[in-house]
Amino acid sequence: MTNREGDKLRHRIADACTDEVAGLAGFAAGLLPDLDAVVYGMSTDWSSGRVEGRVNDLKALKRSMFDRAKSPLLRKRLLLIAASRRPRTGLKSP
């Protein structure tokens, strides 16, 4: 799968579905409804790693404040943290 060979995925899913490992067969069967999207995702170089990392970071912060802060404070803290972690550009304001 590291070679981005999405065209071989259908055969691998068929093999996994006949496998006796219940978790693997269930996972493979779960891929079938969105098989076109999975094949496309495996065939391109595009990655959402940075976005997923940011989302996971914000979710962790939200969980850390759960039941300790009301919505306005939680929203303000999450927005301030997100802004502070945004990459800076080399442009300076006039």
C-alpha cells in the first residue's frame, strides 16, 4: 500500500474478506461501500495530515476543558490557540 497501487486494492479486499481473521474481514467489508473513494485516496499523493493534526489538537484541548468552561470561554481559548499555532508568513505589515 505504500506504493500507491490503488488498482490492486479490489483483489486484496477479496482476499481479506475470505480470511478467517474476523477483524480484518470486517474492515475489508467496510471499505466496499466507498471503494472508489478509497482507491482514489490510495492512488494520489494528496494528504490531509496537517489538517488532521490540527483537528486532533483542538479536540484534545476541548476535552481538557470539558465541564470546566462554558461555550464562550472554550471558543475563545480554542481560537486563540489555533491562531498562535498558525504558520507565519514572511510578509511584514507596512
